[in-house]
Amino acid sequence: MKEQNYRNHIRFYSLYHYIGIPLCLIILIGSIVQFIRVIHHHGSVWFSIFTLILSVLFIVTSISARFYGLTVQNRVIRMEENFRYYRLTGKLLDSTLSLPQIFALRFASDEEFVALCNELSLKTYRQKTLNVQSRIGGRIIFACKKHAKRLPYNLYYRSR
């Protein structure tokens, strides 16, 4: 299997990105122009409404087909990384890890993969615990660094 890196991670499917979607947009723009022309000249609007609906249907179908494929790809990546973690440790991957975290773990080598998974699981658990404690305790505790400026130094670091 090829090594995962950023260059071979992102792909553009030329038939979809450079031909299909632009053609759908051209058809949509043409049908809108035709609809406006028919309305302006007081003609029969049924055919122009039909082409407008059909062009919107083309765009919705092509975009939803792309999202279905991406959803399946996300499930496959989660299963691959879950199997990788199981193969290395004999346990299942923590289910609280988010998809972006799992995507980032794809680029880790086997030597650092387990340690990174455990570290991410611990951080996710701490963050969720702090969010629950902040709701239960009635005081605001921010678990993320971007909000740390709003709190006194000792409150932020005590809450971590």
C-alpha cells in the first residue's frame, strides 16, 4: 500500500469537478435566462419551468451522489483505523474520537499510532468531562485554548 501523505490524499475527479458540475451550472444559468426571457415576452412558461426544475434536479443529484460517496469513504476510513488499532493493541479504537482526529491519525506511523490514539482519547475525555463539570458546577470552565484569554490564568490551568 502506498504511504499516506497530503499529496496523494486529496484528489480531484476531473470528470466530476471540471466537466460535470460546470455543465450543470451552465444548464442552470441557461434555463434561468430562458425563463426570464419567456416571462418578459409573455410566452408559454411551462417548458422553461420544466427545464429550470430539471437543471436544479441535475445539480442536486450530482452533489448528493458525491456526498454519498464521501460518507461511505468516511466509514471505510473509520473502519480501517479501528482495525489498525485492533491489530496493534487487541482493543477497539475509542468511539469518542471525531472523524477529523481519525483522518489525522491516518498519517501516523504504526510506532506512534497507539500513543497518539491514547493521547487523543484522553484529551477528548478531559474536554467532555470539563464541559459537563462546567454545566453542573454552574461556573464557566473553557476547555479550549482560544477562550483561555477570557479567564484568569489560574482558573484555566486548574480546570485542565
